[in-house]
Amino acid sequence: MSHFSQAGERVERGFRHWAGKTFGAADSDDLVKMLHAVLEAVGARIVTIARGQRMFPFSKLTVTLASPDADRRTLYQAAFAESGRFENDIREALEASGCQIPRGFSVEFVTRETGDRDDEEIHQGRAFLRFEK
């Protein structure tokens, strides 16, 4: 298991505990699946550079969670955007795995009825990512 996978699992456990208390078991399962899909896709983009150092080569990540249901989009906003949770969890997983993060790294979180065709779909037509250097 990679260092990033181990760090991601720790982040997911903490998120599952928080989401379960905050939103209930049914919604927390869906939220954890979304976080897991994002962390997996981010981990796949880590590159090895000189002397085995690991680096995430993107300075901006845009995460879009899509649902035609306005209540579901509101749930996504509450769980990920309002608390700054997504950016903190992604940053924590990258740092805990010993990965260098570009100066000015940021995560933008967006909800929409549908995903953007230009973004990378990572979870069943509901989660999309855009990586920018």
C-alpha cells in the first residue's frame, strides 16, 4: 500500500466519523464515496521527481460534484465547501504521504446539476476533477 493510500485512509476515517455525526449514516456513506474517489484520483497524479521525492504537480484542483437534486447539491456544499473540508483533507493526505505541494495550491469546490464535459469524470457521473498547473 502506498504512503498516499495510507494517508488517504486516515483522512477517510476521520471524515466518516465527522460526516456520520453531522449528516447521519445514510448520507455519510455517499459523502465518503465521493471523498474516496477524489483522493484516489489525486493520488494517481502524484509524480516522482529527483532522488525519489514525490510531488503533486498541479497548483489548482477544481472538484465538481453533480446532482440534478437541489437537496443533494446543498448536502455536498455543507459537507465539503462550507467547512473547507475538501481542501483540508486533500492537503492533509498529500502532506502526510510526504508529497511536495506547489506553492499557492488551492482546491475549488463546485456543485452543479451536471458535470462539465471538459473535466475528468471520476465517480459515476457525479464527481469530476479539473487539474491545472
